[in-house]
Amino acid sequence: MTSALLSLSALLTASALAAPAAGAAPQNDRQPAAVPAGWETVDGAELARITGTGERIQAPSAPDRSASGPTTSGRSASALADESEKLAVQSVRNGKFTATEKNYASPNTGVLRARSAEVTGAWEGFAFEWHEATGTYALKSLANNRYVAVEGNYTGTSQNVLRARSTGAGTWERFTLYYNEDLDRWALQSALNGRFVAMENSYTGSLQYALRARSLEVTGSWEQFVLYKIEN
């Protein structure tokens, strides 16, 4: 069945990596990030309310449910999780949707990359699960039913990369969700290190466009995302 996307913004290491560009590049300090000016946290009730209404747009293509990986006609959605808030995450920096690279070899299996031009199936889908006690979200990839973790023990420029690899959700897998009404943009802050998730547009190789929790502030499009609800 052809998927539909409901826009939320209208409403409220395997290879050598290049260093991020200067100027507008995200900061990468040792101090924990503070709540950014102009941004507000979004709890579970508010996210559910926002996803209930909005402008519908047709998905570019239907997922191919007969295969376990990418195909010319789409991607498998056979591993879809049974959560209500299924969302696609689009990077403002490059306009691409975030996909789970479940076919990557270790240690980057399940790494998140903003590299898809369209939402074709489970590879670009994530279930946002609200946790009332901590006021945070856990993101479960619909591609492999694993929770997204921040790899705080990784070293070098792959440190704090986001990977869908956990069967449970703890501090490593929890994020605060922010919304900026003036910009119509969303941001994610890791509960593990207090850093904001950035899309590594200037990286090269297999981790180009990888998502990484490494920014002290929301400095611009590097840390900004658009969310879409996936309707099956």
C-alpha cells in the first residue's frame, strides 16, 4: 500500500573522514549543551497532537515488501515496528531523509545517514517512543527494530555517531526533542552527552551524511531536521 507522509513542520570507522567545514559548522566542545534560544521541548502528548493533523503529501513510491534490502522499486517494510508515532527524519542541510544502514559491516552496522531522496519504506522510518519519567524519546528504527544509540565510546570523528543497534532503551538511546516554531524546524539532543545531533555533510566515504551527537548548540541547518509522519 502506498505510504503517505504528513508534514509536521508546517504545524508547530570504515573509511577516512574529512573534517567539517569552517564557518557555519557545528561546534564540538566538551561542555554540555544548554536549551537553545527559540526552541521548546516537545513531550509525548504534544507530538501526538501535532501528528494528528497537517498537510498530506503522497510518498514518491511504495515499498517493496518482497525483499530484505534495497531494490530498484523500493525498500522492504517487513520489519515495521508496532509503534503509533512512525516518523521520517529529513535533514535541512542536504534535504535528504535519514536511513538506517543495516547492511553496513561492523562496527558501523545500523549507522544513521541522511542519504535518501525519498521515503520508500522501513529504511527511512523511526518510531518515536515517549518516556514520561525522563521526558525523553527513544527512536526505534523500522528497518531492523533496534533502538538508536549514541556511540559515546567510539573514537575520532566517528565518536558519538548514531546507530540503530540496541534491543532496549537507556541513557545511550534517549533524546530530547525540540521544536522551533519560527523556523519550523526540529532538533534532537542526546541524553548521553547533552550534545545536539548534527548531519555530517562534509564527511567523505561510507559515513558521509552520518548523524552524530556532537554539537554544543543548534548553529544552523547542520542540526535542524523536518519530521514527517508515515501513514501506511
